Amino acid sequence: MDKAKRYPSVPAHAIPVKKYSDATANGLTNAIIEWLTLNGCWATRINTTGRKLKDVVHTNVIGQRKVIPGKWVPGTTRTGTADIHAIIEGRHVSIEVKIGKDKTSEAQRKTKADIEKAGGIYWVVKSFDELIAYVKTLDNTRKN
């Protein structure tokens, strides 16, 4: 949501400007999604890790409390799914974000091959500049 709409009583000059960095995977992912969205594309982050359910406190009829620890619920997303799914220039693009020495897994390499075989695009992006270079190559191959 636009901060000016969310905080109408705050003067425009006092609303902080959001800063982006591609130094971390989370920062690069956020920057990519925001940039794509601002440039007329559709993009969403995909969470493949699952989640931990909260601990539950149970109190019996005589007032004794017992904590039942939350358990881990694995994600339902296919192993190897990229971090970002986007539509750019009318084409599906899966974007896997890697920072530093991080490398793609065997499942990610297989998913890349499957997506490309089906006519989609799968990019492994290590910096914001690399994303821009990929987008430019897609622009150059666009059919009018």
C-alpha cells in the first residue's frame, strides 16, 4: 500500500524512502519483486520452506497447564521451485535468487530444465544488475 495513503496526516517530505540492497538474498528478492511490479510486470515470492505451528497451552479442569510444542509443517510447494514467479512481457519467468557462494541444488537444476522444456524461462540471479541484463535480453527477443 502507498504510504501516503496509509498515513495521510504525514507530510510527503517526512515519509521515509524505502531503500533496497542486493547484499542479502532477502534484500535482492524484495528489490526484484518491487522493480518488476513498478515496471508493469507481475511478480510474487514463493515460500517453499513450510512453517512451524505455535505452541499450544492446554489447561485441564483442575487448572494444570501443559505446553504442547508446535510442530513443523513442511511446505507443499514442489522441491526446486524458484524464489520468485513473474510474468514479464507476457512470459512466465521463474527467478532463483542466489547470493555469494550459494549454488543451485540438483532439484533446482531439474526444475529449471523442466520449466525451459515447457517453454518457460528460469533465471538464476545473483545481483540486481544481473536481473536487469536478463530483462534486456528478454526485451530483445520479444516478438511484435
